[in-house]
Amino acid sequence: MPSTVRRRRRAALRLASAGCGVALGLAFLGLLWPRADRSLQPKTSGSLADLAKPPSRAVTVLLIGIDAERPGDPRNGAAPAGPANSDALMLLRVQPAGPLQLLELPIEAAVQLPGQKKPQALGGLYRQGGVALVADAVRELVALPPGQPDRYVVIARQGLRQLIDAMGALDVSPPRAMRYSDRSQKLSIDLQAGLQRLDGAKVEQMVRYRDPAAGEAGRRQQQQQLLRSLMRELVQADRLSQLAALARLVLSDSQSNLSEGELLSLLAAGLAQPDALEVSELPLEPADPRHKTLRQLAPLPGGLPAWQESL
């Protein structure tokens, strides 16, 4: 056999032996230094299914937006001055499968409390009795079963701003130019109409703005638009990994009886169909100058709102 062939065979044998030695060495090191436990590694949420399991039944959540800087502040720094009032009242119904359903509760609706001679606005009940009184009134107005709403969240102005700023900003399209100034509230609103990227302070301006012609109905439309924009933003691929942190932020800045796990479960179900939000509203009678800003609730056409029939 030529010497060149023998040299090549000896070189191949040496390489094979070296390869076996490296493999055995790595295997031995693997016994001494095993791979890290994947369950201990940071988890990223690649999809809503990874976030949490949806609830096993429909859950109603009372959402109360107040005009104070933080829940529990003794003064609201708004108008009318004093303890916090409700600027927004909503019932959210989150289903295990199906679209998120929203029932708008008009804060100008007249309610009559037991023992009081005159009716008052639904939005003023939070000032008098906090979450418990608002929940009782809503349960009576909407004919909810005992024990509902299941959960509540009270969001103040600071919490809204910090949520939006934690996301960077939010794509929102104000329906009209919004300009208003009130030195007593230290409030200045200056927004252009049309699609734009708004930070937390600008989003707060939009939801607080009350158009003289559109009144509270116009402000409810702005709140709905904000909710739709939030849903579209939160389901973006680069946002899913932030949902757990954003949920913790919301709970730290709000007053709620939701746990972090419950909130993530509701987010997983509610965001599953981000473009299928179903909105309904308690109807009101035409405005009557004798009642000033109060509005009487109109009879519900066909009974209860459609989303509540399966509660």
C-alpha cells in the first residue's frame, strides 16, 4: 500500500479518536453541569394562549373611571370640587369564548336612593358610598343576579396616564378638535382631530373632554374609541410579552378586587377577538330643562340588553 494512503488513514483514525474523546468529555461535563431547568428561565408570552387560561364562565367587571388623581385621594382637583366623582361607568362582560361585551352606564342617569327625596346622578354615587354603593345601584338598574358584578376596577387619572406611557403611546383618532381650559382644575386640553400617536397626558385630555354640543354622550364615544384602540394595541406581537407587566401596573395604580392571575385570564379571553367589541348603552329619555343635567332612563326595548340574557 502506498505510504500516502497509509498516512491518510492514520490521520483519519486520529481525527475519529479525537472526536470520540470530545464527545465523551462533553457528555461527562453534562453530568456535572446539567442544562438549566427551562421552568426556571424567564418566560415570554408569544400568544394569548401562553398568557393564561380564559375563565370557565362569563365574568362581569364594573369599571369605574374617577376624576381624582389617585383612588383614595380626599380631593379630586376637578369640577365639581370635592371627593372623587365617576367620569366613566361601564360593565364589561368577558366570555370564555366570544367577543368582549361592553354596556355603557350613563353617569347623568337619574337614580333615587332610599330615604332621599330628590334623584341624583348615577355618576355622583361614588362620592357618597364608593364602589359598594355604585355596584348596588348598577345591579338594580340592570337587574343583575345577586353577587354581580363579579369584580370591579377603579381607575384614576394617574393610572390611565401611566398605563399609556408604559406602552410608549397609543394610536387614537379624536373625532374633532378639542380645546378647553380651566384654571381652577389646572386643566388645559388642546388636541387636533384625526389619527395620531398620543402619550398618557394627551389620552387623558381626550377622555376628559366634554363637547358642549355632544355632552356626555360624546364623551362616552371617546371612551369607547380609547378602549378599541387599547385592544388593538395590546394584541400586537411586540406587546404580548408586556401584558403581565402591564397587568401588574394597572393593579398597582387602581383599586380592584381582581388578582393578577384573574386579570391575565380576563385579558386572554377579552383580547381574543380585538376587533369584535360589542357595545350597548342604557337608553335615556330626551333631556328636560327642568331636570338640568339629569336624564331619566328610558324603558329598555325588548327587556334586558342582549349581552345579559345568558348571565
